[in-house]
Amino acid sequence: MFQTKLLLPCLSLNMAKQLLQFTDNGIFCAEGNFYIDPWQPVDDAVLTHAHADHARAGSKRYLAHELSREILKYRLGADISLQTIPYGEKVYKNGVQISLFPAGHIIGSAQVRVEYQGEVWVVSGDYKVEDDGISTPFEPVKCHHFISECTFGMPVYQWKPQQLIFNEINRWWGKNREEGKTTIVAGYSLGKAQRILCNLDLSLGTVFTHGVIENTNDALRRNGIELPLTERITPDTSKEALKKGIVLMPPSAVGSTWMRKLQPFEFGFCSGWMNVRGAKKRRAADRGFVLSDHADWDGLISAIDATGCESVYLTHGYTATFSRYLREIGFDAHEVHTLYGDDESESEDPTNDLGVGSAEEADTKKTGIKEALPPERQVLSFGEDLGEAGLGETPKKESI
């Protein structure tokens, strides 16, 4: 496990190696003998946050931020060996210092700072620089080497202030309510759903939830997070009540039988990909709201610059384009290949105007989307993380 006090390391530093290395199992610290967000089971894993592409089951021991405790147990198993610490607290393994700092991505998300013999690396995990009012805001951490995501590392991705987006959502909800239609909003079940929930105009009505989102909310509440009241949709939920309220559901429920039973409805999708022309149509959404829990183009550049780093390594997103631009403006930028994905989109590249790929076609057959929606609204489901699928929380399990 990780020690709260510095003990002298058993091994001397091999100066020929980087402190953090990219291996087949994940980002590895040889001196400390631990991994950060590994994609294979390992002995000791330090996690940046609880999204499924960063927090995978099977490791012997985990270290994460204290606000991730209950959601990690919900997703990875109640019996995992999990040590949690607050932001800024230092722990040690084989003389290597580890501490966590706010990433602003979702509740409990963290950047991992690793220091050994004066050398400092920071692994960002996923992050955004806008204060969303529910996650601890992003905090730049000075370092020699910065390992960063760049999910939206293209100039086209520029976010509006979130309040403008939530004003749009609330006006749309009010309009649907007057027209006697249920308002449905799809957003990632961990992070996006809670961000939406905390910015809704609750004077308009009740917030109803899909079971996956309600289970996630329950885990966060057990961790001491205060969230507005929500009501799980059950077979006893009144359709009239739904028409006056708003429904939060995960992207995996798009086009499902569960969703069809909510008709008549207006359906909106919240994602950074809604910034791309045609993305709304491919998701059969009536409305597309550009809302992302990742940094936009300017946010990525400002975050990297604020670290004062000597070199930056880009792990996932538009790594080739963004690393090339960073080199043009004077950064020592490197593209690295990892198995981290985008929690906003599992397999579809929204800039691909061809739309459907083989992975989505297979998923369409599995979930019956073409049967769930009328022909003019038939599209593919927008990816949800595997962490919930593995718990049996599929859209077909619940009905009204």
C-alpha cells in the first residue's frame, strides 16, 4: 500500500529511464512500482477518476480521491482494496511521493502529481478548466513533465459559458411542459448527469431518472455529496407526471424500448460533440446542447501553459493535430498511444460524415434501436461506459 510518511527507497534512481513510462499495462512508475489509470490488472493502481476508461476492475489495490470512494465501490465492487486521500495530501511508495490535485472533470476527479529526487510529473487524467459548480475546480500544478488528455484538441471546439447552455435547457423544458411533452435529456451518468441536475430550474417540476443515473446519484450521496432530489422511474410512474417533469437518462438508453415508453417526448443530447455539424441528427435528437466535461481548445492550451512544464505527452483525443500545434508554438510535445477513450463517445468519430460504423451496427442489432424509434429518428446509440453494463444496469431492465 501507499505510505503516509517518506521511507527511504530500496532502489536507486536509474537516470536513463523516465520517472513515468508508457507500457502495455498503462502509465508505470518503476521506482514506485505502481501504475496510474492502468488498463490491465496490476498490484497497485492510482486512479484519476471513476470513469470506466480510467478505472478498471481487477487490480489488487487502488488509491484515489476520497470523493471517489463510493462510486468506485459501486462500479468496481464493494470489496475492492481502496485507499482514499484528500487533495494535497502526500503519500509515498518506495520513496516516490504521490499527491492528488483537482482536475475539474467530475466529482472526485484528480490530477496525479508524482515526485522523486526532485523530478516532478503530473498526469492530468481528464479535465476541464471551467468551474461547473459541483466538481472541485481545476488547479494547475507546476511540473517538469505533464501528461495530458486532448479529447477536444481542435480549434473548432470552443465552449460557451455553461450558464448560457443551462438557460437554453430550462427554456426548452418549459416549452415542452406547456405542450404536454416529456422532456428527455441524455448525458453521461457520472459527471454530466449531476452537472445538469444541479443547474436545472427545479421550480419547473420534478427531475426523473433512469436507474443507472439514480444508482450513481445514490453512490455519490453516500459519499456526502449533496444533490437535488430526484425520482427513479418505475412501472408505477405516471405519464402525466413525466410530462410536467424532466427525465435524465444515460446515452446507452437512446433508442431503447425504455425510452419509447416515454412518448410523447422531446429529446435533447448534452455533449461536446454537439459542436460538430450533423452530430445532433446522427443521435436522433430534437435538440443538441454543447456541454462537455473536457477542456476545449483554449482550455487545453491554457492548462498546459500554466504547468510551466518542459515537455507534454498527449494521451487521447486529437493527439496528432494538437501535438503538432503545441510544437509550433514552442512546446516539447509528444503523442503517445494509450487505451483511454472518450467518456462522451465510445466508438463513433462525430467528424466522420459517413456516420455508421461496424461497431455501431453491431450495437444497433443488440439494442433494437431501429425498432424503438420511428424511421425518421433511427440512429445509433451514443456510447455509455462499460462500468455500468457490467452491473446489469441495461435500459431494458426498467420500464414504465
